[in-house]
Amino acid sequence: MKDIIMPIAVLTAICLICSAALAATYQTTKPVIEAAAAAEATAARAIVYEGAADLQEYTGELPGSATEIYVVNGGEGYVITAVTKGFGGPIEVMTGVKADGTITGVKILSMSETSGLGTQIDNDDYKAKYIGQNNVDNVDTIAGSTISSSAFKTLMQEMTQMPQQLSGGAN
């Protein structure tokens, strides 16, 4: 009987010690990770909307694909984080948009698209085609990456129309 209980007790003790160590590590690193993520998001907002000195988080109902919206300089524009579904999964994008719907900048925050194909939407030359546009109909999708680039293009079109939706309820 002792031969059966002793290994179980030892393995249980090892599991408890490992679980406690993992929990302690998580609690120690969680604030550091959250601070790094917040700093990365702040830096991304500055990239997608240059000159955004005053950013106020939008507290109204989030329209469409938006997951987070910041009002820039009292309504001059918006920094919108939104998610769309690509070929490989969700694509999270942060977009700067002026009040007239003109895109000022685009940053892909995360995606799981096929390397070499779907990831072409994160190419600076491709994203640059959207900057300065308030209608993206003339931007072509990427051959070989039709699903991902079509999803991205549809999201960018939604971003150009978002200021009209927000103008009645901006804070």
C-alpha cells in the first residue's frame, strides 16, 4: 500500500509546488505585460494618427467591427481598433481616420494569416495604398491572398464610413 500512496503523494506535492510557482510568476509578470501592451497601443495610436495630441476614449456604443475607439483632438478624427476575419483567423487592425473618412494610417496589431501569402496585407507598400483614401474601391486585392486582402479592404471601407456613424455620438 505504501508503494502506491508514496508516489501519488510525491507527484501531488510536485504538482502543487509547480502550480504555486506558475501562479506567482503570472502575478509578478501580469502588470509588466499589461504596461508593455498599453505602451505598444499608445505608440501605435501615434503612428496611425500623427499629431494626435489629445486622445479621449469613446464611451458610446461601438459600431460595426470596432473593438476600441479614441476621439482625436476633440473630434478632428478617430483612432479605431477593429477586428475582421481573414483566411487564417481574426485580423486586428488599428486605423487612424479623419472626420471626413480619410485614412491617416494603418497598423495591423495581430493576425494569423498564411506566411508569405495572407501576411502580404501587412506589407508597408500595400497598407500605403489606403492612406489618404476616403473610398477604397480603387485599391486592388492581392493575388494569391484574395480572402485576407478582401477582408482587409472591406474593413478599411468600413473605417472610412465610421466617422459618419460616430459623429452623432462622439464625446
